[in-house]
Amino acid sequence: MKQTILTGDRPTGPLHLGHYVGSLKNRVALQHEYDTYVLIADVQALTDNAEHPDKVRRNILEVAYDYLAVGIDPTVATIVVQSMLPELAELTMYFLNLVSVSRLQRNPTIKDEIRYRGFDDAVPAGFLVYPVSQTADIAGFMADCVPVGDEQLPMIEQAIEIVHRFNRLYAPVLVEPKALLSNMSRLVGTDGHHKMSKSLNNAIFLSDSADVVVQKVRAMYTDPDHIRADQPGKVEGNPVFIYLDAFCQDQPAVDDLKRRYQAGGLGDVVVKKYLVDVLETFLQPIRERRAQFAADPAEVMRLLHDGTERGRMRVADTLNRVRHAMQLDYVFRNAV
Ligand code: TRP
């Protein structure tokens, strides 16, 4: 029997190179080996976008196009829309009793995200508890493995705690998940300082046009002390070289560029031009496939609909077992 993978993304915007390096690449590679479910987490997206349901709705298809364009194969993997599985909300409700508010407040990823979203004292309760909802996603699909970036590790830790607690209290029906980290789990943004993220305006999207990629690379941060081409430049922490390492198929060529950059005599303009070519080689086929799928939204919706139905059967089966373990099945019959 194949093991099961669950992963997902919030549909709040198109996916970028950081998503690719941190997770998409891994998913595409693993989809034949594992029974793979990919969740478009629109309910989770609403935890910090309650005022923008239109944005969330619009981006469901955008994310689906990105998935298909990078090679998630809908005949092998199952793409599921979270909001169409009310069983996940039900499971979240039961799991909320198995975690304390202070434990949720200690989750380092949540702490970071609260700070950076500027919620101050007005953290939506749904946002604070989204790790519990994510636990329901993972446990609902009976996932053995969750391929994630390292900032998601605290989520998996919480999921394991909740699953343990459930199995100990009621009955051992839930599967303990484990994280599958990719070898490069976070990609720095074009600013060279923060993780690539749409909200920080430092992202190159999988759907960016060739012209936009040129502009973004031209504006990229490099080594601020590398003012003239003949000066030696720094390669460590320089996002241009980080992207070359991540996307160039010709590592000896990258090593050669690094050597020449460090020795002095290689200008930023030349290296950036090389990077543009490398990114174009990577993005151009993705862009082409994306356009093909985007030309037929009805067909992509049909794929999502089919995937969601298959996913729902799996989660409904988990919920039957959960309700039985919690003595919530046949309540009326048992009461008399
Ligand atoms: N929290 C994840 C993110 O922001 C998205 C997500 C939702 C997810 N449910 C999941 C990831 C289940 C893995 C498993 O990227």
C-alpha cells in the first residue's frame, strides 16, 4: 500500500519561485510514489482574509493553474478544494478541545505571522486556531507525510500532539503524520533579506511574463559593496547566486561564475543577464502549460470538482471513525 501525502496552499495569490523550491518541486517528484492529495486551502485563507472572499475565490483557479503548469498530474494526484469538505470543519471543532489556548499562542510560526500581519490585539480567533484546522486537514486525509517548508514544522508538531491526544483519549484511529522537508525549504526574496512572499513584494511568480522577470531581476539586490565590475563580489547571501544554485541545470557553469565574481572582474549586469536566461528556461514551459489550462477554466473546474469528490469520500470515512470513537454516532439510538 502506498503512503499518503497531503499538502496545500492558501489561495491568496499566484504561486512563486519560493513555493516551487519549498514544496511544489517535491510534490511533483513524489506524486507517483505516494497517494497524493493537494489541498487548495480556501477556508484557511479566510482566517486572515475574512473581508476579501472575492480574492480567495478568484485565486482558487489561479493556484490550480499553477499546480497543473508545474506538473502536478490530476490523473495521479488529487486536487481538493477545502471549503467543499465540511467534514474538515467538524473535525476542527472536535480537535479544538484537545489543545490549550496557551499552546496555540506559543506556536512560533503563529507568533511570527501575528506580528507581521499587524493584528496587534485583534487577532481573529480563527487565525489563532488555524494550526488546529490544518491538523484536521492532515488527519482527515489520514496523511502519513506532509511535504512542507521549515516554517511549517511547528504546525506538524502541533498536529502530532493533537493526534496523539485523540488516539489516547478515544481510540487509536488517527494516523501520526511526519514532515517531509525539501532540501531547500525557503527561498530568499529578490530583496535579498526576507523570505520570498507576495505581501513583501519580493516575489517572482510562476506566471510572470518574460518582461516582468527581466525587470524584477534587474532590480534585484546583490552585494551592496560590489560597486564596480572589477571589484571582488560576495556570493554568500547574494540572491542572484542563490537563484542560480536553485534553478540552473549547469552547476559547473554556476561555480565558474561564482569564482569569477569573487575574484573581481564580473559585473552584476552580466550575472543578472545569465540569471534571466536560466529563469526563462525554467519558466517558459510552465508559462506555456499554464496558458493552455487557463484557456479552459471549465475543464479545470471539472478537475477540481472530481478531485474534491474523491477527497470528500476519504475524509467522510475518517469522520465516521472519529464520531464512533467519540461516541457521537447513533446518539439518539444509544440515548434510549
Ligand atoms: N498552511 C499552509 C501554507 O500556508 C497551507 C495548508 C493548509 C497546508 N492545509 C495544509 C499545508 C495541510 C500542508 C498540509 O502554506
